[in-house]
Amino acid sequence: MIHNETVDNILSRRTIREYEDRQITDEQLETLLGCAMWAPSARNGQPCHIRAVQDKALLDEMNADFKNLVGWDTPAYTNWNKNPFYQNAPTVLFMYGTGENYMDGGIMVENIALAAKSMGLGSCIIGSIGGLLASDEGNKWKSRLDVPEDYRFLIAIAVGYGAEEPAPKERKKEQFIVVK
């Protein structure tokens, strides 16, 4: 395998579920949003809206609504029994889109995850909160985050200074086949 800074960044990125209690800088946030903005999208439609939330009280309120919906003792995500859905990260970016923009949201969130890694930040890609944000209760959050009514939640990513260094998990190499 060829190794360079980009490849090594991809290979060494891990999901972080424990964060230090300090906010990322405005410059780091601007960089993450810029990398998201420059993500490719189908036919260059640039359909996604991002809402960056750095208000812990707001995230805790959203977490309470989510837990009330799915149950406080339901394993809806990893670390559900000790952390909120956002894993106590200081910044969470929520992606919304119209139509079938899941692929565009996925590309965007990967740009953010890799940019975060390159700046020494950790990240955790979050889909579980979609249960709340797709519900009638989720409309309240669209309004509070100033998301257009016809948009729907695609994916989110928590970002911050990681307080853990998880070991890599085994990969299913047999699922990758080269046809020549």
C-alpha cells in the first residue's frame, strides 16, 4: 500500500466517544465547514444544509427528547448507558437535505471526519439521532436550528478533542475482491 499523509490519516482515523471538556476553535470550525462545503455532490447540486451546534444546554435538551422517544435504557447507540447521543463532544454538526441526498451527506460527513483528524480532533459519526429528527417532535428541532421545512435529517458528526485512543477494529478483508 502507498503511504502518504492523506492515506495515513484515513487509515488511522477512529471513532471517538470520549472528549475533553474544551471547545474547538473558531478557525477549526471554519475549516471543518469549508471542507464540508467543498465535498462533491450529485450533479454539483450542493443540496445539504449544516447546522453546527456548540450549545451544551441545547444538545442536552435534544438528548432528553431523543431518550424520551427511544427509551432511557435502550441501547440505541454505542455508549448509550454513560454518554448522550453526541458522546459529550463540544461541537455537533447536523446535516439536512432534500430528496435522496444521503450519499451527498455521507460524502460531506467523511470530509469533516478526515479534516478533523488532520487537525488533531476526534469525531463520531452519528445516525441514531435521526429517529428523533424524523419524528413529529423533530419538527421542533428543525425550527430551532432554522432548517427549511422541506429538508430532512441526513447524518450528524460530533467533533472535539479526543480523550481516548481506541485500537483499530478488525476489517472484513474478504469482502473486497478485485475483478480483472
